[in-house]
Amino acid sequence: MSSTRTEKDSMGTMEVPATALYGASTQRAVLNFPISGYPFGREFIRALGMVKWAAAEANLELDRLDEHRANLIVQAAHEVMDGVHDAQFPIDVFQTGSGTSTNMNANEVIANRCSQIAGKPLGSKDPVHPNDHVNMSQSSNDVIPTVIHIAVAERIRKYLMPALEALDGALERKALEFWNVIKIGRTHLMDATPVRLGQEFGGYAKQIEYSRLRAGNAIAALEELPLGGTAVGTGLNCHTDFPAIVMRHLWNQTGIAFREARNHFEAQAAKDGIVQASGQLKTIAVSLTKVASDIRWLSSGPRCGIGEILLPETQPGSSIMPGKVNPVMAEAVLQVCAKVIGNDATVTWAAANLSNFELNVGMPIIARCTLESVRLLSTVVNVFREKCVEGIRANVARCNELVEYSMAMVTSLVPFIGYDRAAEIAKESAKTGKTVREICRERQILPDDQLKEALDPVAMTEPGGEGAAGG
């Protein structure tokens, strides 16, 4: 038995693997683009199968496809959605900028699977033709951007938003747990007036709450779909009711309010919606960077750094220094955030420079980068919560020590003795190593009861007072 079979497309014949469900167009792309070894991932292939399924249902409803062919396409497309045929999608991400190769890959796989179900030979295009039937009322130019929007929106809704919600909850619980722990604040990386450790963690929780809202905004930016514009946005060869029927099926399937683009020329010629979504992901990465970076610094030491919090010990930190434990979970978050920010730069560049006239020709790399950002963020947020945040403990003794030793304690004396005199005490503290409290007692700056009240670190974490707090 031959290891290949001969298939034919508009350019002529092509040998393809005998058992492959794809055909000549896919094989040409495999040979043309041996670039990265990165094929499209599961979420993209699922969304591609979903579009082909919804299109078949719509064409059946519009009497453009007979019931027999439509049912075959629906069955095969569902198999693509479910991941049965992922191995049949071998084309590299770095390919034709419209994604035509991957659209034809789906058309061929579904058509050949229909032949297989119907008991006909692979490559016969009987009873379903990849272009005439599977691709009916569609073009790669409206299918691929539609698939990108669906895949990214679904991934955000299913994975990223729940992960952020769980992290938000974990940080809120830590904010409550740490509410009565008083520590020194820091501005410009220098000592500032005291804060509650719970206030800091409450700020982190709010950043993640806003991140979850931004993830929702990203989905909203993706809800308009280009499908129905076909090649250039005019809708040539597409029934006018086709987009609305497809949108109904997609909404029911995903629970996301997908709708036809209000202007197909905008939707196909530009990629502003996906740029906006990617920008929201970048902002989430920036927020996570702040949270993870602060947690890493607050845990530094454990004896010769800040050391105000203690992180769970997850693995040895050094191959040469025994006993060293590093903030590895925070470091993983920071690396993911760097990648997401880089991915956003790629998406921005591809949308700005590869959108010419009626089509963007950077869609495969836009899809790859955006989906990678969602996947990495979703995963690292869960890992960070489970292996780091939920196990953080406050080092209360160290917090108290640094508060008492800080020169910034002098700030609360300003309403009593004035800024200039308070600055002198701060400078003496820095020069001698004595605490502000010790200097004030030696100089008898205030009566003991008034000094105790003025240098109460708990009161400093609350609104009020009459003096300038500094900067």
C-alpha cells in the first residue's frame, strides 16, 4: 500500500500522506512554511471548527446546503471542535498573513472526514467539497479574524477571569488576616510613614479586581465578528441573513454575545478590537508585575533584607548555597508578564503595519501572541495563588522592629514641633542610629504621654492629623 495519495487543487496535483484528512492546499503550506514548528493550538482549532459548524447550520437554514451535506459537515466540524483531529492541523503559524492556509486546512479536513463518514475515498470531494460546501458563504479573510475573536474571548471567559477572581479573593483574605500588622511604608524605595500590611494587600487585591474587569472589557472588544464580509467586506457570495444566523449559533454555543460587525470594512481591514483586547491583557500583566514584585521585595532576606513577610518554601534556591530559598513563584509571574508585554508589542506592530487597504496580513501571529498571553496569564495566576499567596505569613516582629527604627516616625511630630525641628531629629537619628523615640526622650521634646500618643504607629495608618506628611 502506498504511503501517499494524490490530491488536486487549483494549482495541480500534490502527494499527501495516505491517511491524512487534509489535502493538497494543506500539504503545500506544510512544505512552504517549515519555519517555527508552532502549529495553531487547541483553542484556535476549536473556534475554527465552531465557525464551520455554525456556517453549515446557517446555510442549511437558508436552503443553500441540502440536509445530507449539512449534517455531514456538522458532524465533522463538531469533531474538530472536540479536538479529535488536532493532529490534522500541521501548518506553521508563520504562514500566509490572512491565514488562508489554515482555513483551507479546516475545509479539507472536514470535507475528507465527510467523505470518510459517507464511505467514499479520501480526496474524492464527494459528497462534500472543501470550497463549495464547507467554505460556503465564507472567505479566509472573514473566517480567520472571526476565529481569533472567538478563541481569545472564550479563553478569557473560561480561564483567565476565574483565575483572577480566585487570586482577588486570596489577596482579600490576606488583607483581613494582616490588618492589625503595622509596618513601615515606603516611597521612592525609602522609609515613609507606617501602613498596615493589610492595607498593602488590600491594594493588591483591588488591582486584581480591576484586572478581572479589564478581562471583561477585553471580551467586549471582541464581540463584533467580521463573518459575512467574505473577501473584502462587501459580502460577495454570502446570503444577507447568513451572519445573523451564525451569530445566534455562536452566542448559544459560547455564552458570549457575539454579533455581526457594524462595518465589515473596518472589521476586516483593521484589527483594532484585538489590539484593544491585547492592551487589556498587557495592563493585567502590569498589575501582576506590581503585586509579584512587591511580594518578592517584602520577603527579601530573610535576615539581611526587608523580610516583613514569609513566603512558602517551594524548592531549594541554590546549587551552591545550602538553605537558600528564593521567591520563585513571584519570579515566574514576572517572566510571564514580560512575555505578555512583548506579545502586546508584536500584536500592536502587526496591526499597525500589516493592515493595508481591505485586509490585515498579520493575523496568524496576532492570534498566536494573544492566545499565548491569555494562556500564560491564566496558568501563572493560578500557580501564584496556590503556591505563594495563600501561604504568605506576616513576620510581625520584623515589621515592628522596622517601624520603631524608621526615621519616618518623626513625621507625626511635625504638628507639635514643626517641620524644621522634626528634620533635625531625623538627621540625628540617621547619624547616631538611635530611634526617633529615644532622641525625643533624651531631649525631652514632649511629655511622655504626649510623645507616646504622637509616635503611635497605629494612629499613623489612619486619616487625620494636622501636619504635612511629606513625600
